[in-house]
Amino acid sequence: MRDVCVVGVGSTKYGKHDLTARELMTAASDAALRTSGLDPANLDSAFFGNAFGVAEKQGHLGPLIMTALGLDAIPATVVETACASGGTAFHHGYREVAGGFSDAVLVGGVERVSMLDTLTATTYFAYGSDYTYEGGTGCSFPGLYATMARAYFGKYGASERDLAHVAVKNHANAVYNPLAHLQKAISVEDVLSSMKVADPLKLYDACPFSDGAAAAIVCSEEMAKELTDTPVYIEASERAGSIASLHDRTDLTSLPGAVRAGERALAKAKLTLDDVDFFEVHDCFTIAEVAATEDLGLFKRGAGAKAAVAGDTALGGARVVNPSGGLKAKGHPVGATGVGQVVEVFEQLQGEAGGRQVEGAMRGLTHNVGATGGTVVVNILGRRR
Amino acid sequence: MGDAPHPGARFESQRPVMSLKEQKEELRESRIVGFHCPACKLDRFSPMTRCPACKSTNIMRRQFSRTGTVASFTIQSVASEQFLNETPFAFALIQLDDGPRVSGWIPWIAKAKDLALGQKVEYVASYKPGMQFEKR
């Protein structure tokens, strides 16, 4: 295993786009290639995350993107692990280089769903659940996380108002993120008075349906040093699973795969949480951010919601969580999200995050979840002094 | 090697003890039937060919009770296609009295205050998709 770096990133703005998935992914890939300075002739392979190609009636997306980039000879693979598709694509790019099979890999993720009506989008997202039992029993995606939220309230005594603070904090950060879908500040009252989607979760507890694409160039340390004086090292990239369906789990307040992947990533990188300056976690719903902060060990079980209320996860707090605005406010183009988290870490580590900059950030952790944790990807990226 | 069955025969001997189609047919007859590891006494409603605890592949069918309690729930105000005309309703994780947890839905529950954790419920066979429960 050799050291692997990220040398360039690219991203479209998240939101509503009139471009198709293949165009969005091509644009972000081109941006990543240009910023990296890598000669495209040195690229060996490509991995893209995409969950709902069915929405555009387009399969086999990889060669379409590579052809548009003028790199048709390079093999491309699309991976699907629901909302963790992007993180999984990144992980496989990392493995390619770490294992010596490729020297440079283009990784990306893309989603386009905004042309769907709410009913169709809700149905497609439910396909990411155990559709035989969960989706097919009427449960929407917010519904699954809502049952987790109610179980959390029952077990730890937290409230809807506590969760609202997560949304308020992430919107406040997104104001400073030009890529964000929802670049506006909101109040706790805005969250509490928004429409119930799946009680106890409301519209403002949920991430939006976003279009967008994100890309990164992953390469060997040797190649990275030829391209830049400030390479970002992938110090760990770990994946783990959980029991697929919520009804088969004992504890509804934790995603076991996140605990497993988080512990493994820290062990592989030989680091503790105190060595990490900020955390980009998968807050598809406010309760998901709370569960993430507890699964990763940032706070004790049952203390995550109160920590968000106390401001511990805000910029300047003890554990900065989602400076990008997270899925909640930056947006959630499903297949792109895991790579978009890497884009945020890269920008933060280069000191280019503007008003949401984590002061002196040298290391960031990303946490990307597929469905209710059936897949979890945790990456740790850092600069070396 | 020479005595190994051809791949097709091997597959036939390893069909699940119950297909999803057969499970659905049991539900139509008001029976909740799932999977069971006799060594661990572990029950599961979702397909299981290897026990997650002891890794045994000796998995049997088992009929569970039709009654249970609500372990957690939500009110679905926005639902997917098949349930478009049913909203609002409750989606619940139900702990069967003798058996595992299952995913179920309860019609006519419009507000969270109309249901509680621990509510006793019973399965009712229905022509509608999914497993339908009602309050006891």
C-alpha cells in the first residue's frame, strides 16, 4: 500500500440545473482536471457515483462522460450505494492508487432529480430502502429517519426543538458557501413551523432534492509532488456495512456501520478525534447529524442533540461539524454528496473556504451514509507540515 | 470434484426455505411467517440464509404471532406512489409478541398523538401493499 493524495477538485453549484447528469459530471470532472494540473494522458481510470440514473433513463454513464472529456480510452465505472455512491466511488479510486493498479484516477459523483415531481422523487428515493418491506409498506425516506428520531426522543429525552438547532447551524454555514443549494439563514422557529413531512421531522429538518456533481483527482504521492507543494493526503478511507432494514436492528438511534468505519479510519491513520479539525457528516436529516456525531464518538450517546443546541458543533465550537452547510443546506445531489464532502475538506485544507473557513485546518473527516447505514464511508484527509 | 453436482442442482438444493412470494401468500392467509435459526433462537422477518449470530445455514421457517407493540413510528404526510391515496397514515416498527420486529402501516392515524410507543397492535390481512396493522 502506498500513500495516496488528492491534487485537484471540481464541483458544480448544488441546486436546480437544466444540464443532464452526464453534462454536470463532465463539467465537474473538467474543473478537477484543470485545477490539478494533471496531464489527462496520465489518467488511468475513473469511478463515478450515481444512484438514480433511472430518473433520466440513462444507464452506463461512465463512457458518456469520458467521451465528452475526450478521454474515451480510459475505463470508467459507475458505482451505486444509494446516498453513499459518491463516497464509495472515491474509496474505490483510493484503492486503485493505493494498490498500485492506477497512478491517477478521476473520481466523481452526480445526481439530477429536480425535473421529477415530488411524488416521483419520493418514490425513487424509497427504492433506496428495503423496498419489499419498508418502501413497499408506505415508508418514505424521511419516514425511516423519523422513526429513528422518535426512538431517539424516547431513549434520550431530546426534542424537536433540539434537532432544529442542527438545521439552523448548517444553514448559517451555507451562507458562506457559494456552492450551496440553500444559501440562506433560518431560525429555530422557521424549522418548527415548517410543514410536517414525516412526524416528528419537518421540511426544514430535511435536506433538499438537489442536482449537482463533484469530482476529485486522486493520485500517487510521487505524482502529487510533481503537481503541487500542498498535496492533501488520504490518511484513511474505510467502508463498513450495517443490517439493511431498520426493523432488523435492535438500536434505532445508531448506524453500526458508521461506528465501524469511523473506528477503523482513526486506527488506520493512527489518529484520535482531537487530531481532526472538522467533520463533514451525512446530515440528510437533522437526526442523522446527531446520530453521526455520536457514532463517530464526538459526543457521548444521547449527548449529540444537546451539543448542537450548546453550539459545540458550530464554527468555533469544540467539534466543528459541517462547515460546508452539510446535506441540509449545501444540498444533497445523492451520488455527488460523498465526493462533495471531499471537495469541502480540500478547500478548507487549502485555506480557501472564505467565511466558513475552519481556522488553521490541517485535517478533516468525511462521513457518507447510504440509505439508513447499509453502507457507510469514512475518509480522513490531511495536510502534512 | 468428479462427484460434485452440476451448478444448477447445487442451486436447487440451496433455494431459500421460503421465497418472498410464499411469504406474501402466508400474509394473505393472515399468517406472519419468517426465518428462524434454531441454534440461536434468532427470528427475522427479512430473508436470511445464514444466521448473523452463529453463521449456521440451518435456517427454518417459523410462524410468528400476529400481535405486537409499536417500537417506533412516524406519520407519513408525503408518501410514495403505492400509498398516494392513503396519506396521512402511520408507518411503524412493530415488535411482535412472539417474533422479530417488522415494518407495518396503520391506516387512519393522522396525528402523532393518535399513536404511542408501546401501543398494542394486531396484523390484519389486506389487499393493499405492505403489512397492515390496527390498534388492539
